[in-house]
Amino acid sequence: MPEKKDPAPRESAGRGSYAVGDARRRKILDTAVDHFGRWGFHASSLARIAHDCGITQGGLLHHFRSKEDLLLSVLGQSEQHDVERLFSVEPESYRAYLETLVALIEENTRRPGIVRMYNVLVGESGNIGHPAHQYFKERYARVLQHTVDLLEGAVRSGELRAGIDCRAVGQEHIAVMDGLQIQWALDPESMDMPARVRSFLERQYAEIAAPRLP
């Protein structure tokens, strides 16, 4: 009598179902990036996002409770990417941090959907009632504080000159980077965005760097 084979372990089936669920979740997030970037939050619909994912709206709601939940998940995923690139390793110097920023901008040129979505949603979220208003308010505060902390550390180490207004420098730095990304998203052929960002950051750095000893 042939030996009876043991059934496949249940956990392997579970892993397969988890993998399918993760892949579907990623597809929903990627599709939402495109829709929010094209039409903004209010004009995008869960039904249309679900259709473009090849699933029902009920299937989408299995992964995300609402359109607001989907929006914040998209933003959280994008920010996690930036955190891993910018904040996971302490830079050796403020100048080294600026090089990391330019590398991130170079990567963003390969992620036009993310840049477009970010620009659209930041504009919309100026309205206090927008579901991403608090998210962007807190995000700008975090990014600015991180930049100010690095600037103040560079002043203490002697890399940057004493007496600079670190908060003003950080605000200018963020404003120029975001402004260039808006212009690039409207017309990618109009500029070499990483080169423009690098040029600005180098000029700004030259203004605040400590004088070199002879």
C-alpha cells in the first residue's frame, strides 16, 4: 500500500495568501498615487481606483477603511521611503546631509507620480478641513526641526559660522526645494532638477560656512 503523504503545511498556504494580499495592497497604493496626483483627493473616487486595480470597491475597503485611510497610507508609505533615505543614518557633516538631499531629488525624478501627488495634495491641504492638513503641517514641522538640529550641530562643530539664523536657513532651503519640484512636475524638460537643487544648496552653504583658516 503506497505511503500516505502528509498534507502541505497550512502555514505555506497562509504565507501565499499573505503575499497575494501584500501585492494587492501595493497595487492599490500605487494606483492611488496616480489618481491623487491627477485629480487630487476630493475628485478621486474609491470606485475608480478599485476599477483600475481590477477589484471591487468592497475589495479595496478590505485593505483600507476609507478614502481618508487610503490617502494617509499613501502619504505614510512615501514618507517612510524618505525617512529611510534621509534620517536613518546620522550624516558626518551638514554638507554630507546636503549630498543626501540631492541624491533624493535625483531619485524623485524617477518617481514623477509621487512628486505630482505631493504637489497636488500640499496645495489642497492648505484648507484646514482637508484630511491631510494635519499630516502636512506636522511633516513640515518635523523636516524643519531636523534641518535646524543639523544646522545647529554644524555651528557647534565649527563647520558653519556662528550667529546664523538656523530656522530661517532651513525654511528657505525647504521652500526652494519644494518650489523647484513644482516647476519640474509641470514641465520635466524645463530643467535639470537635481542640478538646480545642488546649485542652490551650494550657494547657500557658501554663505553660511565658517571661514577657512589660512
